[in-house]
Amino acid sequence: MAVLTFGSIALDTITMPSGKTHRNVPGGSCSYFIHSAHFYSPVRVVAAVGRDFPKKYLDGFRRCRADLAGLQVIPDGTTFRWEGTYLPDMNNRTTDSLSFGVLASFQPVVPASFQDSPTVFLACAIPAMQLRILSQMRGKPLVVCDTIEVYIRENRQDLDKVIRRSQGMIVNDSEARLLSGEDNLVATALGLLRKYRLEFLVLKKGEHGGILAYQNQAYPFPAYPLAKVADPTGAGDSFAGGLVATLDQAKKIDLKTLKKAILNATVVASFACEGVSLSRLSRVSLADCRERAKKFAQAVSLG
Amino acid sequence: MAVLTFGSIALDTITMPSGKTHRNVPGGSCSYFIHSAHFYSPVRVVAAVGRDFPKKYLDGFRRCRADLAGLQVIPDGTTFRWEGTYLPDMNNRTTDSLSFGVLASFQPVVPASFQDSPTVFLACAIPAMQLRILSQMRGKPLVVCDTIEVYIRENRQDLDKVIRRSQGMIVNDSEARLLSGEDNLVATALGLLRKYRLEFLVLKKGEHGGILAYQNQAYPFPAYPLAKVADPTGAGDSFAGGLVATLDQAKKIDLKTLKKAILNATVVASFACEGVSLSRLSRVSLADCRERAKKFAQAVSLG
């Protein structure tokens, strides 16, 4: 058991509706994925940072027992940086500044010790880079991919190849609509499942939960109810971590496993939202996750 | 067991994104409520129509065994009419024309035979009219109310009285936010529950399901997944019908009953959306409802 994750590691500067700014906190898909997936399966990281990336954040990854053999620390580069501001509803945000740094010229290499990973999560990245990861894998890993709107618009051919080589996909509502050209989200989820011959697709709707599409059926699920969201940054990547690691641990895909994966994913995503950056997620235990999962499964049961 | 419902009966003219227009189809909160609630409990109607309201639609109400003793047919009046157009996403719509007709001067009277009804549903109406209904009731019925934004903005004092005299409330997300002045929907649902000392509140989110607030806890639930929505008009009133009638039948309010009510409500609302106006809802059977409820409860179960 092990999940290879390929994605970004960032230094985020996040301004909240209150006006408070949190500078250079750990961010990027990998950071959240590591801190959520490790509860359920070991994580192997392929990513890049600059020398400016604080050692204490790397120590945080190590406390999650992440294997960092695929983490390139580029001597003369700077870490990917994102600056954003949340609107009062805490669901929408503006990007105020982006600096790709080491990611601009990153050539990801999968270490030999990672090439037999049974599961691969391709967080959002340039589709050609995602394909480069897959080309370095041996065997037939379970591949789950994510993407964002810019690659759907501008790298569609490569992206289609990535999705066709994946068994599962995790996308949000606006990305899914853009991919399908369809308004209805249920039709979108089922249509993409069929079109790309995926084993499963999860369409995320943020605070509204999401839709699991599996074997031509749609299974809707709500999000964990939070009366206060401290910071939704990384909720989707944390969700992916809980989901993909649960599938890796189970070593199979069936409805029961997928639902357990959705449950774990929902729980770790909710913890991610309860603190700025990783401040809450990095402090919860597996027992905390299990307790919340049990209560949430009871709360959403309808009979 | 019986639910008194006070609300509107309308003739709707609905234009779909395809451009197709359905003229003078039955609408209004009562019409949908009758056709959904009757599966679970007998319905008593307090409403008004004009002479122009087609007999075949009244026959439809009678087939639901609705007691129409409180239905005033105003000889020289016209039925409330609404004309609207759905946008391509089928979630948003424009109101193109409104004609209140008999509702402009309607003085609702609760017949003596209705005054002991154990349950009352106050569909959205001028709050003073909702209070007039309550003042005519004997005993201590279970009261569940609904409202819309215009009354929150313009009749707040009367509306507050209505809500304080209710045990339950069903509102949609935008109405709930306007009532609470709060963005977060979970905090909104829990805050309104506390503020108005309600036994329960259901915050509806359309295609995203909703949140049940009960005993200071939030229970999120998804909507039934529909890959094609024929007409969402009346989905909320159908939801209310399934919910309130289930509570009336159970004669108690506890978490298990509320969840069963949410399940029945979700199912009848989904049938309402599958046909224009009442075309689908009026053709399903209790067995159809039970079958869909069973499948849906299984689909949303997370463990």
C-alpha cells in the first residue's frame, strides 16, 4: 500500500474577510494531500520547492511519514507562491498574485522506489506533466486525477489522455460543467463517467457536498456541516487525500469502498476547513477522524 | 390526522429554456402541497380561486381526497396567475407577469370542520393572513410555516409573530440568509432555530438538498439526483407536503420522524420536478414513493 501523489507545494498568503492576512503558510495540493491521506495509507511525494521552503513545513510532512524521495529542492529557485483573498461568503475568492517559481521549469522524476506504487493521485498540474508521471510508472496502478479550468480550456488533448488513463477522477462542479458542456450536474457526472470510461468520478460541490458517479448511478452526498469555516483553501485536495488513500488501503473499488472513501474524504476536508492552512488538519488524530466519520454517517443516514 | 394547508392556487404559464411554453397549468403552493401530502395524511385546503379555475384541476385535488370545504370560489374574480421563464440551468427563473386576482382581497376563513386540525401548514402568504388562520384554530396544532423574501423585507413584525407561533419552519437558502443576516448556512439554520425557539427548521438548497436543524444540531441531506429536470416549479411546496404530512401521520417530532419526513419530502419533490406542473406528481402512487424512498435511503447511506 502506498499512494504516489504528484502536485504542488506552495507558500500561500491568504487574506480573510476580516482583513486578517496569513503570510507564507504551507499550501499547494501536495501539502493538503499528505496531511489527509496519511491517516489511511502511506504517501509518496513527487513535487518541487525552492530553498526558501521552511524546514519546519518539511518536518510537518515527515511527521505524516511521507516519503519525500521524489521531492526536488531546487537550489536557486523559489517555491510556488499564491496570494488570495476570500469574499465574505468564504466560498469565493480572488487570486491576487501568483508566482510559479520552481514549478515553471519543473521536470518531475518518479524515483525508482516509487515506480511500483499501487495508487497514483495526479493533483492538478499541466496535463503533459501528469502524463510524464504516468509514463514513469511500472505495473498498472490505480490512477485518480484532478484538473482545473485553465487546462480544460487550453490543454484539452493532453488532459483527455490523462483522464482516459485514469480509473477515477475528482473534479469540482464548474470544471465538470466545462468538461461536459452540460448544465445539469447529475447528467454531467454520469456523462463524464461514460465518456472517459472511468470506474468512478466524484463531482465536488464545496459546501454542498458532491456526487459520486459509479456504474451508471449517481450517489449524492452532503458536506460535513460547519457553522464556521476558518479557511477552505485545500479542502478539495484534503478530500482527495482521504478518498484516494482509503481506496489504496482497500485495494479494490466497489460501492461500499467508495462510500467509505467519500466518508473519510468528507471528514478530513472538514478538518482542513476548521483552521487556516494546515493548522487544524495537522493536529487531528486518526481517532478524531474515525469519531467524526461515525457521527457523520449517523447524521446523514435517512433510514 | 389531517393537515390544514393555507396557501395559493394558481394558473401558471411556464416557459422552458427550450422556448416551449405551458399555458395555464395548475400551480400555487396548495396545488403542489395537496398532490404530495395526500400520500401520507389527509389534506384540508384553505384557499381561493376564481370561476376561471378549470373543473378538471379541482377534480385532481379531489382525487387526492383533499377536503375543499375551505376553498372559496369567488364568482366575479379571477384565479391568481403567474408567468415565468426558466434559465438554461433550470435553477433560476424570471417572473414575467403576476396577476393576484382573487388573492388581492382574499379573507381566509377556516371552516368549523377544520378548526381542530392537528397540523397546519402555512405556505407563503402575507404574514397577517397567516396569523388570521392561526387565530381561527382551536387546540394547539403543530404549525409549520414558509415565507418568501418580500415578506421578510416588508412585513417583518407580523412574520416574526408567525414564526414564533410555529413549531417548524421550511425556508430556502436566500430567505434564511435574509432572515438571519448571516452568510454561513449551517450557522443560519442553527441560529434561526434558536432565535425563534423552533422545534425544527429545514433550510432548503434546491438541487443541493438542505439542512435539517434540530436540537442544536445540523443534519445535512442531499437532493434526489435527477439527470433531467422537467420543471422545478413547486418542488419546495411538494417537499413541504411530504414533510408536514409525514409529521402529522407520526403525531410526534423526534429525529427519526424528522428524517423519515425529509426522506418522503425529498422523494415527492423529485417526482414534482420530473414533469411540467403536476403532470408527473399526479400520476405516481404511494408504492412509487415508497420504492424511491427505499432506494434513496440506501444510496445516501455512508456506512
